[in-house]
Amino acid sequence: MSAASGGAAAAAAAVIQAAKASGVIVRMDPSEFVEILTRQKEPLVVHATGGLFTTNYQYLTSYKGLAFFTKSSVPLNLPRGTELVYARSIWVPGM
């Protein structure tokens, strides 16, 4: 693992840990999620796929101390400069 990918993994873990610690995860529509990303210079997004019979695309990011989550039936068109970290899964309480 390179230093860059190690740093990205650590940042992704920090997003998830912050969500666990605060217990606040904002679920939103995919278009609103992309809007949150456009407010950031170089957003970090954790991405996973899921689904039993049909594939869904899950995204998690942090912005101003809150964790934002969305799920979509199609891959999102993320803004230029988005750093994408792939995860095996994203677990969101009550999902």
C-alpha cells in the first residue's frame, strides 16, 4: 500500500469513526449528495456496491463535521477532483 492510499484509507476510516462517535448520518437523495460534494474543493467519498437482486451504489462523505450518505440505482457522476475510496461495504445504522 502506498503512502497516498494509506492516507486515503485513514481518512475514510476517520469519516466512518466520526459518524459512529456522533451517531449523526444524514441520508439524502443522490442529487443532494452531489450538491454537497460541489461545495468542497477536493471531497473524499467512500464508495461501495450492494444489493441482493439488483446492484445499488452507496456513497459516504463528511462535510462540516457531519457524515452524508446516499444510495443510488445508478453510479453517480461525481465532481472533478473527488477522491474515491472503495470499500467492501458501508454500514449505516438503521439502514
